[in-house]
Amino acid sequence: MLSRNLLSALVIGSFSVLTAALHGSQTPSSLTQEETAYWLAVGQRCQAPLIRLPGRGAFDIYIESPAARAAIVAATATMMHQSLDAPGVKTALQDGYRVWVAFTPSSPTNMAVRRITIRPRGGKVVQPVEVRRERLVVGTAPSHGIIETLRFRFQEFVFPTLPSGELEVVLDTNAGMQRYRVTAQARSLLIRVCNG
């Protein structure tokens, strides 16, 4: 078994190669090389600092930070038996914050989300800069072994940053507004992102 220091050195080395290959081809990451290497190592253990707000109603809410993205990509590469410097890993690493919903078994079939916004405690509403559909792929094949709601984000709302501290995710649905509170504790948890 590799020591933590050796594993960290290997991950940082792999990420240095990855970063050099990416230079100039993507938006600069908000994570440092060391932070990215740390989260890639966490992801190889199938964990990520992904915020999951279990549905009190129709949806579960997911919030993916740049750190969570790095961990999920590393978990996917691990499950797909790919190295961290594989071209698919480089393509899948993206910056920004993503918020999406996953329907629960009790979701009404006619429910739709029109918009997601973020409201920090005592602050102004933060609007998304982009809305897209994403199918997380590392390499040429679907990302097997990763929880389905992480692989298929049918409507993903992208924010360049998120306010620190407690905040509220506000869903504008065809059945009215739904509000989900994000606590400091929820922002600090690691969750398992691999199936099984």
C-alpha cells in the first residue's frame, strides 16, 4: 500500500502533466495545483465534496464545486481504469459551480424546473451564467460505475462562483417556487459517488 506522501506526490506529478497539457485550452481553474491534486486523490477513493440536498418534495438538489468536479472526474477515471493524465480526464475537468436537480420516485411527472438561482443569507440573488445539459464522460464511453444522477444532468445551471456560508437554492418550477437551504455542514461533507 502506498504511503499518503507518495500517493500525494504521484497525484501532484500526474496533475502537473495534465495542467501543462491544458495550458491555454480552458478557463483557468479556481483551484491551485495542490488543491486539485488533493481532490483528485479524494476522488480516487470514490468520495467528493458534492452537496446533495435530499428532496423534501419533487427533487434532490446537487451542487458541484470545482473541488467536487475534480473528485468526481478522478472517481470516474478510477472506475473506468484510466490514468489521471488521460485525454478524457483533461476534457472533463471544468471550472465553475453547477447546480442541477434529480427527480425522486415521488416526483410528479408534469413537474419542470424553469430556473435555478442562489440567494446568500442577507444578500442579493445570484443568477446562472449558463444553462446546459451534460452527460459526464471520461474518455469515449459513458462513465460507468458513477451514480447515475452525476452522469446525466438534464438541466445544469452554471455559476462562476458561489457565495460563502449558508445560502438558499431557489427553484422556479411550473408549480411555483421551491427553496432549499444549504448549511455550512452540508458544504463540508464528503459523499460516496461510485455505485456499490
